[in-house]
Amino acid sequence: MFTATPAAAQQALCAKRNVMKGHLARTYTKLPVTIGVAGSDNVVEVLVSRKDGSRKLLVTAPNGTSCIVDGGKKIQRTAPRPTNRISKRIPGRVW
């Protein structure tokens, strides 16, 4: 069952993480492409559809509740970070 948290009732759809991720995978073919930690407790994931490239931003609280906080079809890819040529020439040296 999906619920909305009181503070974000008009913004987020929430459920237990395994329920939410299963629903997104089955219904929208959404698969995680990026995962990180926000603050000290919340896990943030970007899930992208294999069908149309649309994405959902999923935030999971320490209690295991996940909420969709954003989504859409437009996503901008950034250019890869340039490598540091000096660190490649000096083994074990990172700048």
C-alpha cells in the first residue's frame, strides 16, 4: 500500500522500500542507476526506465520508508570529469 507522509502529502508517494522498488520495476521498468547518502541518514536513488529513459528520484528514510520525490522524462547528462594527467604519471600520487 502506498501512502503520503503528512508533511509531503501533495508531493510524495511513499511505501516500504522493497514494495516501492518492486512496483517501480514491474510497472515502469525503473532500475537504479545512481545511489548515494543525503545528510547522515537518508538514501537517495535515481531510477531510470529501460523503455523511455524517464526517471524517478527515490529517497529512503532510516525506517525503511521510501518516497518518490521527483520524476520526469528529461534528464541532462553531464560531461565526464577530466582526468588529472600529472597523477597518471606519478604512481600512487593523487591530486
